[in-house]
Amino acid sequence: MNRVPAEIVYRIVYLSDDEAALVALATTSRWLYACVAAQRKLWRLRFERDFPKQDENELRWLRHYARTHLAHLLFAEEQQETLLPTDELLDWFHAYCSRRATEYRWRHGLYKEYQPEQATGTHIGGIRLQSLFSSGRSIQRSFVTSKRILSPQQSPVWITEQLCWGDVDTDSIYIGTHQLSDEYLVIATMPNSTGISVGLSSADLYVWHLDALHLPPRLIVSQLVGHYQLCKNWLIIRKRYFYGNIRSNTLVFDLTKHTFCPDVIEKGSDSLHVQQATTKSIYLLWTDEAKLVKDSTAILFRLWKFTPDIAPPLQCLMNYEVVVHAKGVLPVTYRVDDNRLVLFYSRNVASIAEASNPNLMLMEVLESESGVSMKEKWSLALDMDDVYAIVSRDLLAVRLSYTSYKLLNLDDGSLFRNIPASGLYPWCLNNLYPLRNQWASMTQDAMWSNPKNNQAYNFGSNSRQLTSTNAMLILDTKAATVFDFSV
């Protein structure tokens, strides 16, 4: 085969849609590997087709891969910002094989086991690949475990870091809630005197950059009564007031630029989520108001765009009214991707005029020269209580009960397959799903072996697990153990 002209091999790679056969061909010799991998543009297109960047979990995996394989460039350029991969930087054939292999390793329980090293409290440096945060009620029992490359040509290591609190009196507070993005950690602390609370009650919000945990945090807001959401470099805070005539409001912070827009949206909202976020702007979908119309509920949605570098920074792009054929119900809004969202409510808690009235709707946000609009793409009537999107496979997982799901095609709402809840493991943990043609042929009753349940490790019944796209961290009273599934 090595005597075949390279042009013939290139043509085979171009025409074949059997990636497994091409991988087998590439493993037969270095020359054939070079011929197969040389089609960089083709493999990039295949990668983006099978693992689209619209799925944030796939993009997170790709960034981890890129930082791992381009670490020598990041060290050489003395920069810590993630380089978005391009044809010139990445071996897309290797990236494609590695992504497929990572999912395979999760599914078959193939991993490397690590005991994280304890940091000394000083700046660690190197290239951080990913981070997991372990939160206990006690601040002293909370820490960040990160995978890092400390120097060029060195293999990645797992390191545990304690948070630096600076002058904060940590003896008088405990951690209420937290949120983690790829770059930032936000923690809401509560005074010990309040005891265990439901939601946030007079919380202080602190933020760390994950590459600067050795520095004191920034206090974003104190005595917050309300909710917050961290999305990339954006922090959205919804402040509520329960006294006087002070109206609730929403604040937007750009953590990268240390800027914020105060009181950007007044009145508050029972439902608000981030529809789209870039480094320069953020889009917020806000449920403005709901009113009864006979046996239905009319709900007004507003889409706001916040761009701090322009004037005015806040723009209302769209008003859209949705009529739900049920009394006094406010649907849950769930973001699918930048241009799609789901509205749904449980039929068990709503007074529905007719059983055939839909309670699950897929909406599209459309942009054109005339402006922004929203329209319903499809709707269904289902006895269900929750959803989550599998964007990479263009599927919507609809939970019918704690033991069963329906997988619907996002394009038209048609049924892809029924599946037991156990059949979604380990993918619902790492969010790296197999290709559709693989998934359809898998046995639904096949049980995944969770390392947490492996008797050889003797983890206690109170042990906890945290997961990312590439790893699982299991916390036991004895130690912390990382199971790394990356190639």
C-alpha cells in the first residue's frame, strides 16, 4: 500500500465516509498516517460536523485538547489566553480520533488514576487545562482541583489549591452556593448566624479568576437578596427587595473588564436566562409579565442585549407574546443554543383546558435586517417534568419520570428513541455523546460501570463525585481521587 501514489490515498480519504476504516488505514504505516492526516481541511469539516462548536461541551473539550497540544506555543508566547484552534495550529485528524477515543474510554471505563498534589499556596503558573471545584459548607473544606502543564514538554499533573480569602473573616461565614465557568469561580457566602437557608438570603458574592486563586477575591456585591448566574465572563445578578416601593432590578458584570451596568433591567423577573454570550456582549431573555386570557395565559418575553462598549449599552431587541393554553402557569425557559430555546411546563401543576394542548414548545430566535423576532418551530403535549438539550446530536432529552426519557429530534420534535434513565450514562455526566449511528445500535440495557461504585476503591457511602468532559473527581473522607479519561 505504501507504493500507492499519495494522490490515490488522498482521493480515498476524500470520498470515504467510513471514519473507522480510515483510522484503520492510517495505523498500518507512518506514511499512510501522514497521507490520511494531511487532509486537514477535510478532517476539520468532519470534526465540526460530528462535534459542532454550537454545543458548549464539545467546544470545552476542544479547548482542553487545543491547550494540551499547543502548550509549547503558549509557553513560547508567554500568554495564558486560549487560542481558538485553526487549520494551521491543530492536527484535525488526531483531534477527531482523540474526541472519539475520549467518549469510548468513558463508556468502557478506561482511565488513569491520580492523587492530586497539594499546592503550597503560592502562584502555581503553567498552563491550566481544566478545573473542578469541591464545595463544602465549611470554607476550610473547599478547594479547586486543576489539571495543569507546569513546564514545556512535561506531562499534565492534577493539583489541589485552597482559595485565598485575604482579609475576609472566614470564621463567621459559610459557603451557600457557587458557580464555575471555564475562567471564573463565584461563591456566595452566608453569615453563620443565619443557619441553613433556602436560596440566597443576604449573601456576599466573591469572584476569583481560576489562574489567580492565590490572590484575594473581588467582592462583587454584599447583602444580596436574589439570584445570580455566571456565564463565561459575565455575571448576572437579580436583586430583589421585599419592602417599601423599591423595585427589583438586574445588574450585569463583565468580569474580564471589571465593568458593570447597574440597574439595567427594572421590575425583576420570574424567569431570566442567558440566550447568547460573546466576549463583547450578552443577550438576556426575560419573562416580563403574564396575564390571564379566559382559559389561557399570555406571557410577554423581552430579549435584551447588553454591550458595555457602546452607547447606550442596553438595547431591547424584541418583544414577543406567547399564549399558553393553561391557567396561571409560567413556563420554564431553557436555552438550547444561541438561536433556540424551549418553553415547557408540567401538566401536573397546570389547569389545562384540553389534554391535547401543547406544554412543550421549541422556539427560534431569528435575526434579519428588519430586526430580531421569535417564532414557534414545533410543539407537543407530553406528560413530562424536565428537559435538557444534546446539541451535538440535535436532540432534546425529555424526562417523563425519574426512570425514563424520550429523545426528540430538535429539528421537528419527532421521536428518535425512548431510553431508560440508566441508558444515558456516562454521557449525561460528561456531556460527550456518541454519534447517532453508534447510539442507535447500542444496547439500551447496558449498564455503565461508575468508578465511584467500584468496590476495589472502597469509597464511602457519603463520597461525592464531580465531573468534567475529561475527568471525574471523587471526594471521600480519606482522600480525593481523579479518574482521567482523556487520551
